[in-house]
Amino acid sequence: MLIEFSVSNFRSFREKQTFSMVAAPRLKKGDNVFKPEVKGEKLPDLLKVAAIYGPNASGKSNLIKAFSIVSEVAMRQPSAQLTPLPVAPFRFDPQLANQPTRVELHFVYAEQRYQFELALTQERIVEERLIAFPKGKESLLYERCYLPAGEANYFGGLVAGEEYSFGQQLEGGKDLHELWRRSTGPQVLFIVQAVANSSEDLKQLREPLIWLQAGFNIISGDLNIWAKAVQKLAEEHPVAAQSISSFLQDVDVPVTSIRFDQKQFKPLESNLTDIWQKISSKGRAVLTHRTALGEAEFTFEEESVGTQNLIGFWMPWSISGQSKFTVINKNRMLVVDELDSSLHPEIVASLVAKHIKSDPPAQLIFTTHDTHLMDTKLLRRDQFWLTERDVNGATQLRSIHDFEGRESEDIEKRYYEGRYRGLPFIRRG
């Protein structure tokens, strides 16, 4: 579960900006928060949902891209060929052009709290640090720092290359630590290399790596590729087809069943076609709709774009733990860019309400322009976040709870009045 996320010098983010899922005290709507399970430590309640608003080009999508930095880098495997890492500095400040992007994550996984810090350029990882908090006590597991030639280290000496520090509690022993260090390339996380070169018995780094690789399940852009994957999954697992039908019926799409008719593929023309067919269904999806006049069948291609998007959205929704379909791995946080662009506002509100009632609790973060969700009957003040650009073109990120106001106030009305800022400045005439 995410506690807090910070980013600096990344796209429109200049100075350090922090996004928090920590619930503010003394606000009502207890169903909107949950208590994280952590051994030997009592943490504040965390939010189940956070909605991010702001004008176009204010940084909402860049925040979603920032969330994906760690998981993208954590999924990288050692390679002799160097490829650019997924970062880009803030362009309006020349002094930051050659400085690293920095991200910091505080999260809970397997009843343990962690802090992970990463600094990187497109060329290499500059800093990497992992801290655990067993029973609430800070314990450095390892840290890594790259110093270019001519730069001073902490002791004032001039050092070039990487320096490592290993905590006394880090399992494996000195010889194994040295093997991990020597095996780690400039574009590979140390934690990735360490886990790859250790036995299954060593779990101290393996468990946080699981969350760093898969904690953020990010949906951005076209849902078509998800819809293709859903059809393949439903064809192979009938229980998934049933779950999809139930999901559609819950949002007022009267699909009672899904079946698959065999279809013929054209000869492969490229590697891309080969990849596409591997994730595509081998049969043609046929959806049965039921109305007061009876039943009718439609192929997937005949369905509306909205229904196709809903079918695609079912998979990440299920991955986040919102489905009884047990084949899919759960316990991942769902992050969606522009949730309202693919789904009707009433459907979005229904899904948010359903997510709030989920058990076990899960986290949903999304950007949106749909201010109808600014309803204090649905969400709390601390669940609304705003992005806006300052005079330097840099994204500023803040919670509506940072502004003075009553818990029951009309947030949508005050938002359009400019009380929270975060509105586009439109020139008239």
C-alpha cells in the first residue's frame, strides 16, 4: 500500500512535490480509509481513493508517468546494450538539465514499512537507497551513490565511481554483498541484481522488490490492448467470462453471457503481428444482450466504444482486487489517467463507491476533469488533489484539505469559484 510519493526534476515537476495517501485526522466517512497492517508499528489510516484535478498541461499525466518510473526501472533486466532510462528533466531551468530525476516512495508490503529513494538520469542510476522499519525502527538495508570524476565524497575526498553502504541487518553476508555490487550495472537497480543472484531463502530484498515492480498498476491511454487481453483470458477461463458479464451488468450493460466462436488468422506478416496475436483471443467474442423484448447477440467489434472500454477496464479493476475471479494476481494499486475519458461519469461514481466498500481494502488513484465527483457525500476533502502551473511552468501539487474550509462545504462550487486555484486561465476576446 502506498503511504507517500515524492518527485522532483521530472518533466513539469521542478522542486520536490509530495503526494500522500495518509488520511487527515478527524474527518468523517470511515469507510473511505483503512488501517494498514504493519507488524510492531501503528501507522495513520490510509486513503482508499484519491482523485486528481487540474487544467490541461498542469502536470496530472506527468504525475502518473512519475508513478511508473520505479516499476519500469525495477522490471529491467541486465543487458549489455544501454538504453535511455524513463526520465526527462524539467526543461525551463538550465541548471537542472544535467541533474537527476528524484523519486521517493514510502509503502507497506507484507506487513512491513519501507522507504525507497532513487535518483537517475537517462544514462544511469545515480543514487539508490532502501530503508526498512522493523517494529517502527529505521534500518538502512543498503545505499548506492555514483560520483563522477572530480566530485567530493562525504569525507571531502575526490572519488570517481560508485560507493555502497550495507546495513548491518542486511542478510547474505559480506561476500554475497560484494558479488551483488560487482554484478550491478549502471542502468540496473541493485535490488534487482541482488534478488536475481540470491536464493529463494533470502526474502529481505525480494519482498520489497515485488511491490516496486508491481505495486502500481497504471492505466493510461487506449484501453484496446487491455480489451484484447481480456478476451483471451475469458476464452481460456470461463469463470472470467462470467465475472466480466457480472461486471457489465453492475454498470447497467445487459450482457448475460460471453462465448467464443473459432476464427481464422491471416498469415503472420511481422513480429508485431506475432506479438498481437499472442495476446489476442483465438476465437471471436460473442456477447449476449437481454432486454424486455428478448435476447440478441453482438460481436465485440459491434459493441459501442464505451462497452469495449468497460471490457478492457475489467482486467485492471480485477487486478486491484475488485473481482472474485481468483486467477488474477491481486493486491496491486490501480492508477488511471483520465478515468472519465473512457467511462460515463455515473459509471465512474459507481466504481468509486464500490471501491470504497471493497474488502480487503485496496487503493485507487485517478486523474479526472469530472467535477461531479467533487461530492462530499462520496469522498472526503483529503481525497481531492489539485495540480497547477506556477509562473516558471512548474507543477505545484496540493490537497484541497490544505485550504481552509468546512468538511461539508460544496467543493465543486468552491472549485469553480477559484477558492482552491487549479483552474485554467482562459483569455476572453
